[in-house]
Amino acid sequence: MPYRRLPNTDQARLRALKNALAIAMKTPLSELAFSQINLSRMQAFTPSFEQVVAQHRRARKNQGDKSKNYNELLKKARLYVSHFIQVMNFAIIRGELKPHVREFYGLNKHDKSVPVFKHDSDVIDWGKKVIEGEQERTRMGEGSAIYSPSIAVVKVHYEEYVDAYRHQKMLQSITARASEKVAELREEADTLILNVWNEVEEKFVDLPDEEKRKEAAKYGVIYFYRPKERKKIAAQKLQTNIPFGAENN
């Protein structure tokens, strides 16, 4: 026997609610297969649920649309900060700077490696150290300013990334809040759909199984056949030259 399956996505939940409401709009209350109480609940709930689902969808899209630009700025900022540290190390190797200048940048004076930026926030932390360190080093007269890249160029790309980072965090926060709002209403949507579908099936309980499912399906109740059942029905239809699914046309 086919089994009933409740919607498992927010869009499917909305379709189920709207389907039941659409039937109610063209069916006299005396003939409606579910109660007026649930009808009133759906009429009050569905617009709110649809609104928060739309807000969540827009928030996710906006965050996704900005991600490409954000990743490009992150890549460039990481490149310039790490390249600056490499150039500084080369200057030390050439004898143009003393090893102890590494300490201006938050590095050990004997550490010749470039920090690994495991997280996006690492670029912000090390960028700040590099910019402030270069300014302090040159102010203290500890050698000439580093060029190619200069700290001014590093700072431009760093600040562009910091702005994008903050904006991306804001978008993530908006998406998270929208997701929480949807989650708060999701359980109510499931309960309402379940109650309506139970009432619909109860209304047609005395009908033959196939006719009962057909009438319930008009209200949006969804039935699924198990794989073995589908194969069996398909074989039966082939024997009678009736394409599987034709009875629903």
C-alpha cells in the first residue's frame, strides 16, 4: 500500500498549505474535508510562514551573491600580507635588515617562515601586525621602507578585505536570524499540515482505498509507492497496455 509522506522542505510545506487553502476557497464549508478551526489557523499562519521563508531565501541568496567578491578580496589580501613578509625575509637574507626587525611584525627574530593563515580572521590579525609593524619599524629608523609591495599597497588591499569581512559577517548574521525564524515556525507548519491531512483522510475513510487517496490528493495529501509496489503496478499496467500513471491523467 502507498504511504503518506509529510512535506520535508519549507517550499513543500508552503505548497501543502496553499493547496489546502485553494481547495477551501472554492468549496462550501459544509463540504470541506477539514475543520473550520484548521482553516482559520491556516489562513492566519500561512502568510507569516511564507514571509519568513522568503526572507530566509533572500538572505541566503544575498550572502551567496557576495561570496565570490569576498573570496577574491580574501585571496588578494592574503597574497599581499604573506608576500610582504616574504620580501621582508629576503631583505634580511640580503643583509639590508637585521633579523630582530621581525619582532616588529609579531614574529620571532629567528623564524624565517611565513605564517599560515588557516582562518579568514588570521589574515586580519596578521595584516594588522604587518601594517603596524612596518610603520613602527620605519619610525624607529630600523632600515628603509619595504617596497614591492609597499605597506601602502598592502594596506589598501587589507582594508578592502576587512570591510568585506565585516559585511560578510553581517550577512551571515542576517541569514542565521532568518533561519531561526523559519525553524520557530516549521514545527507549527508540520503540526497544522498533519492535522489537516488527518481530517481529510478521515472524511473519505469509507471510500475504497484508491478513491480515498484520489480525493485526499485533491487537498494536497501526498502518497508514495514503495519501489516494489511501483514495479508491481508498472508490470500490471504493461500487461493491460496501460502506461503506468495514466490513471492519474
